[in-house]
Amino acid sequence: METLVEAMERLRSTGYVNDFSATSGGRLRCEVCRSSHDAAAISIIETVRFEGDSNPDDESILLALECECGARGQYTAAFGPDTPAEDALVLRSLTRPQA
């Protein structure tokens, strides 16, 4: 099973080298264009979820994202009851791209 660090390294090797971070109001900040975007406008390319075998606090999610500006990067968040408010808003707002 792939660890979070291994998944992040794998994504970096395929071009997902930039970071996205949650801002207030459920928006994502792109470190390339330095703008915050409605999370629903960001394309999710891949989702990797990690579940703690013995501790629910170990649950997290890693997303490979593509911004409207063309930047490709990663967003990591805790997943579960202890998810910070900003991350919870972003996770609720994100949608899968239409096929």
C-alpha cells in the first residue's frame, strides 16, 4: 500500500509540483497564479485517500489538481471528524470533472 509521502512523490514526478491551500470560505489558493479560486472551478485529476488502520486521526486525502491558470499541483487535507473548517468547506465544494 502506498504511503502519503510516496503518493506525493509519485504525483510530483508526473508534473504535480505546485501546492494548493485552503482559504476561508471554501476557496483554494494556487501558489502559481497566487489567486484564490472557487474550489468547484478546480479540476480533480486524481484522488488518493488514506485511512488509519488503528487511528481515525490518521485519515487524510491527497488530490492532484489542475487550476484554471494551467498549474498542476497537490492539495492535502485531514479527512474525518477532525477536519479543519477551511478544509471541510473545500472538500465539500470540490467536484469531479465531467467525462
